[in-house]
Amino acid sequence: MAHSDRETAIVILAAGLGTRMKSDKAKVLHEIMGKPMVHYVLEASLSVVDSRNIIVVIGCQAEQVRSAVTEKCEVRFANQPEQLGTGHAVQCALSQIPENVADVIILCGDVPFISARTIDNLLARHREAANVVTVLSVNLEEPRGYGRIIVAKGDTIERIVEEADASDTEKAVTLVNAGIYCVKSDFLAGALSRLNTDNQQKELYLTDIVAIASSAGQRVGTVISPDPAEVIGVNSVADLKLAETLFRKRSM
């Protein structure tokens, strides 16, 4: 296992239904190449940490998701009975994070292309820079739908603004949030307790921990993924078809 000197935990967010999937099946159970997409995220995670340091947040169809995950490996589970946002999902996972963990990596169960190499690189860069939060980002020519990363002087991140809350100037930013983070565990709980629902979606956004850290003068950095396809989220039937096509190309 990499980085065994300082324990790392991985939290995988897998509680959503995914209404745009036009199905009553939990989003992460939709299959790509005959495998539930959450399995791809688990495989990448298992190359970075031990399974006992993986926490999967479940909600919609909790038992089915638990069963699909357990087919792959024994992990810890956290329940998110109501989906009140990404920040709330990580709050639900806090009690399952082992005490000896120094850094927490947060992944999405619907981002199946994420690689162990990218996760490892995010963790390494997070530690080298002594960041409190490190965000995986990507440059997109068409950033529509993604949260924009607002960079301050130097290369530190000031905040992430969700598209629904962004001004026209902010919408022109092409550096976007991939929804994957590495966070110092001793910062995480306090930051999560300060989240509020003062936004368009009336949800607890995990992205707000960036502004909490930067306004306190703590280091927030970013690692830009060289491969935009790696951070594609599968949110709709069309995305699922695209993912299937991409996987076929990559496995040829």
C-alpha cells in the first residue's frame, strides 16, 4: 500500500438516485461494460488504501448498493438517509473515519474513470505543498455544468463557485472542479460544521470548505488532471452511453 506511514482514508459518495438516469436504480449501480460503475471507483481506491480505510456513503437503495460494494471488498459504510448535499454526505461519513487517519480523499461513486495514479498524485502533491485542502481540477473548453475554480494571487484557490451561483465573469472561467478532494482530517470536521445552505440549491456544498480554508489563511491548492475524460461524471443516460464507448476504446 502506498503512503502507509501516514494513514489515508477514502470516502466514496454513493448515496444518490440520479434522477436523470430515467431509472429507479441507484445511480452508482448502473453498469458500464457489465460492471456497476462504483466497482471502478473501488478498484482505483484499493490500489491506494486498505479496504478498511474506505468508507462508502449510501442512501438511495442502501441495501442494494451495500451488497454490490461488498461483492468487491469489505469496506465501512455510512448512511445518508436524506440527500442534503455533498457536504452533508461527508458529514455522515465522519464517524466512520479511523482516528489515525491524517488525510481524507473524497471521491464520487459516479466518476468511474478515475485512476489510482491520479489519486496517488493528488495525495502526494497535497502533502508536498502542505495544503489543508487540495482539489482535483480540469481545464474544459466547455465548462458548462461544472463548479468554477477561482484562483487568488499565487496559485492558491480562493473558492469554488457552483454554476447556479456564478456571475457571468465566473462562468467564463474554464478551470473546473472535478469533485475530488484531499483534505487534512483534522481540518475536515470543523470545516463541515461551518457549512450552510445559503445557495441556489439549498444544500450543504462540500465545495464551501475551500472558502472556509482560504478565508482562514490556510493553504488550498489544486492538481490539474491532464486527462479530462478521467473526471467525467455519469449523470444521465447519454453520459452512460458515452462512458461505455470510452471504456471500449480504452480496453481495445
